[in-house]
Amino acid sequence: MFKVENTNSGVKAFLGGFSAEDLRTKVSECQDGNCSCDCDPAMMQKITSIEVESEQNGATITIKGDVNAAVIEPMMRGCLL
């Protein structure tokens, strides 16, 4: 399951079947510019913080900044799934 929704301060996504540790590694690579996916550097600059938390049956990523689900969901699918 992959679900992305807007919040008051950014975007929250639930990724079923993923561990928080695996997602932290992928997120860190994108933040550092060392990922193999199509992360948009301009979009990464709009993000003020990214938090990854373990959930039952998956993990949640909370992204704060000037982002919205419609724009960031395709990038997340390409980078994380």
C-alpha cells in the first residue's frame, strides 16, 4: 500500500511493507544527491525536514516544506518503490 496526503505543513505518506530503516537510507541518499532516481534538486530545496517512522505493517514519511502530494507522489513512487 502506498498512500500520500497533504498536511498543513507538507505531505505525509504511508508505505506498506517497508521498514523505516530501509526508507531512511533511501531518503538520505536523495537528500545528499547520491540517489539513482530522478529526484528534482529544486524540489529537494523546498523541503525543510523529512521524518521516517515505523508503523504497523510499514512506515510513514512526513515531509515538511513547500510541497504537495500531487507533485511529490510521482517522485516518491520512482525513488522509493
